[in-house]
Amino acid sequence: MLRLAELILIFPIVSFLAITFLTRKSEKLSSAVSISAIFLSLVSSLLIFFSLSQAPGSFEFKMPWFATISGFSVELGFLVNPLSSVMLLVVTGVSFLVQVYSLGYMKGDEGYTKYYSFISLFSFSMLGLVLANNLLQMYIFWELVGLCSYLLIGHWYSKPSAANAAKKAFIVTRFGDFGFLVAIILISFKTGTFNFLQIEQLIKAGALSQQLVTVVALLLFAGAAGKSAQFPLHIWLPDAMEGPTPVSALIHAATMVAAGVYLVARTYYLFVFSGTALEVIAVIGAFTAFFAGSIALVQNDIKRVLAYSTVSQLGYMMLGLGVGGFTAGYFHLITHASFKALLFLGAGSVIHAMHTNDIWEMGGLFKKMKVTALTFLVGSLALSGLFPTSGFFSKDAILIQAYHSGHTALFVMGLLTAAFTAFYMARVFFVVFLSKERSAGGHPHESPAVMTVPLVILALFALGLGYYTGPFGSFVLGSEAGGEHHGLLIPLVSNALALLSMLAAWAIYHKELISSDALAARFSWPYKILKNKYYVDEFYAFCVNRILFNVSRLANWFDRNIVDGSVDGVFRLTRFTAVVLRGLQTGLVQNYALGIVGGMVAVWILLRILR
């Protein structure tokens, strides 16, 4: 097991180093090295998964890294258990398919070898995060994931929008990362360890107060909210669409945004001990799901629709974890990876053919891109949570758990979000594939097999994964998760709402029984708010431009006039004193004698006064 865990990490980092220093001048060799490496990591992950399915358990391997004189030590190691083994499969599986797809999508790109180099490093970073057995090691890989996202989002760095999006992602996630770092410092100071298993034992033994656990849990969630784009740290993810579409698929399905949910799942024992922290997660998750889902209703950029849907679905996952549905929330992370990667790669196939992201510059593509259209349909149905797709099982499990846990308001928000999801995905499908033809410079054609085969594979997973809900709960938790089984009423209601939403989208965007422009004009006020994303970006821009810049100007004035002025004043006083003292050094004995007598007289007078 240890050897397999090591190999999972070794293959992608060796690929990164080999491409960077040896094969960067050969596109074919670089892509072959990268794809072969991640395939070998996938095989190793499968071996671990099957090994654990035969003999479930938790296996930890650790070695000393460094120690202090006081006895505090830090270890490096791996924690291999059902939770991490499933995530290893998701990361390696999606990364492998994305890299194969990239052979066609990135063909002819100037940064082809650089792309494969960074995507290998990206995979290595996420795999290291998943395998980490302690908080400090996870944080190191956590920051590496952030760095890689910056490099890949800014792949086309000559475009100002791409460069700005990369910086925005890097800066916004730093706010959450600061909370994560403070949580690590607090818990290590109180427990003397970073190790996940040791911290869990101490918490179960009551070694930490509930107040401290709540603070630490909320700080950890701040880190998770940054990476998983939860309100109010969601603003970086839609702009991350400036990177290549395969990168978007990887970020949204299996790496960066999954890291936050995985952090909460990995440290869930902390959150269970704090009802307050769970409530905060549930409320923010439900609000984010509803908030982002409503914005996606009016987006015209196909990648931005999917981006806001990702923010919304991540909110669903947090909602599931927050209401106590650990299996439901984590299983939705797994199923979502399959159909979200499918949708992004399908969008990439369309963009590759049409050379535009605007859905209103596409149309009638079903006849010319049948594989892309059919697989995109499967992904849309799965994202909408319709039976019998995998999204139906994981999404409805979250709704059921929210309802039975007594969170009625959050349940209603989740139900409305499901209706939003079905509407905007039907809108995209009808406009792109079934509406009248609109060729805005592209020549519609089906993508090559190297791009469509990954779509078909992902579509099969999007259809079939849901049937493993029960076995998944048994595998991850060691027993069936109570309270997360499907009832009948809630799935029927959610599916009925989804179908009604799709019917509305069909009437508006396919049959054009109702004019979408007329609807926008009739409801201009809410439409404008949604179109401008609730003005959150503008609010942040105002805060930065009007508040932070003014504070920085004040700090600059204080630095120049007070701090620098004080330093300059000391310099001038010293120079003046030196000039005076130098003037006293005449070299004449009578002057020195006069000074001595004068000094003695001054001392005598001072003594008389003090008496």
C-alpha cells in the first residue's frame, strides 16, 4: 500500500520535471510523458481502491521531517483510507481523460509543452493534498494547488483578461487560505500535533473545549470557502474561465474546487463536535447554491453558465455536509466530477468548432455534432438531477437529509436551486444544439475521436455512478449511513420541478412561444440584477478603490511625513550635534581649560540647587 501511494505521487512529479528539463522542445514526447504518468497513477489508485474494498481500513505511513529542541516534531506521511482512495480515483481518472482530450483541443497551441508540464504539477499537487496525513502537509500541497491554478488560468498570459483572472483567483483564495493557516496554528498549539488521526482522538477524548473547536472549524471552513468558491469568496471562479477549457474541466471537476469540500470531509470530526460550525456551513452552502444558480439563468457565455453551476453545486455539497449528510455531500462531489468534466469538455468541443463562447452565436449543432450533443445532454440531465442519472441520487440525498434534519428553509432553497439548474441547462442545450443555425465564423464539425471518446466515457459514469449510493456509504463510512436513503416524495417533487423548468425553457428557447427578450424587458429590474451578478464584483471594486486605496494613501502620507520625517529629524539633530561638537575641538589648551572650569561651575550650581 505504501509503495502504491508513493508511486501515485512520483509519476506526475517526475513527468513535470522531465517535461520541464528534458522534453520541452518536443510536443509529442511531452504529452506522451504526461499522459503515461497520470495513467500509471490511475492504475495505482485503482489497485489501492480494490485493495481497500476487499479489506477496508485506514492505513497511515509516516516519517519524521524535522523536530525542535522542545520536542515538537513534524512528520511527512500518507493516510490511505476509503475517503482518500475514492478521491484519488476521481483526480487521476478525470485528469487522465482531460489530458487525452487536450491532445486535440490544445493542438497547435504555442504553450503546448508548458501546458502539459503544469497540468502534471497540478495533478501532483492535488494528489499530495488528498494523501496528506496531517494539516501542515495538506496546507503545503493546498498552496501548490493554488499556484498551479494561477499558472494554468493564466496560460494565455498575453491576454489581459487571462492575466487578470489568474491574479484574481490567486488573491481571492489567499483570504480563505489565511483562515486555514490560523486554524492550523491554533490546533497545533493546543494539541501539539498536526496529525489528522491524533487530533481526532484528542477531540473525541474531550481534550479541546467546544468553543475552541468551533473557532478552528470555522477557520477551516474559511479556507474551504476560498478554494470551493463559496459566498462571499466565489468571485474568482467564473473569471477562471479565461484559461483553456480542459483546465476549466479539471479545476471544476477534480482539483481546486474539490479541495475545499475534501478539507471539510477530511476534518469532519471537528465539525460534528460543533453544531454552530455545521449550521454556518449549511446556511452558506444553501445560500451559495441559490445565489449562483440564479445568476446562471441569464449568462450567455457557455463556460460561465457552467462556472456558476459549479459554484451552485459546491454549495449543494456544503449544504449536505452542514445538515449532517456526510455521505450525501461527499457522494455529490464524486458524481459531480463526472458530469461537470463532461459538460466542460463538451463545451470545449463546441467552442473548438465554433470559435466562440457565446451561446447566441451557436445553434443547430445537434445534426453536425451528434456525439458532443448526446453526451452534453446526458451531462445536462445529470446536473439537473433527473432520474436515472447519477445526479438524481446524490442531489436528492442532500435534499432528503436537509428536510429530515429540520432545515426546512434550506430544503426549500435547495429545491428552488434544482429548478434553476434544470432551466439554465435546458436553455443552453436548446439554444446551442436545437435552435436555428448561427455560424459566427466557425464551421460546425464533430471533434476528433481523441476528444469525443473521453466524452463518451464520462457520460457512462454520469449515467451509472448513482447506483452505487448504498455501497459508497458502506465503503466510506464503514456502514450504511442512516437517514440518507431515498424516500419517494422528495425525489418526485424535485424531478417534477426540474421537468417543469425544462418545459419552460423548451417553450421559450426552442419553440419561442414566449420571447426571451420580452421576458427580460418585462422583468427588467431582476434581470438587470442577475445580469450584473448582484453587483458583488462592483461592491468589491468599490471597497478596493474607495476604501483600501484611501487607506493606503493615508498610510503612505504617514510613512513619508511621520516615519520618514522622524528618521530625517534624528539625522538632522545628530548632524547638528556633530557640528557643534566639532566646533568645540579647537586644539587650543586655554579653550579646554575654560571648558573644564565652566563645567565645574555648572556642576557646583546644580548641586547647590538640588540641596
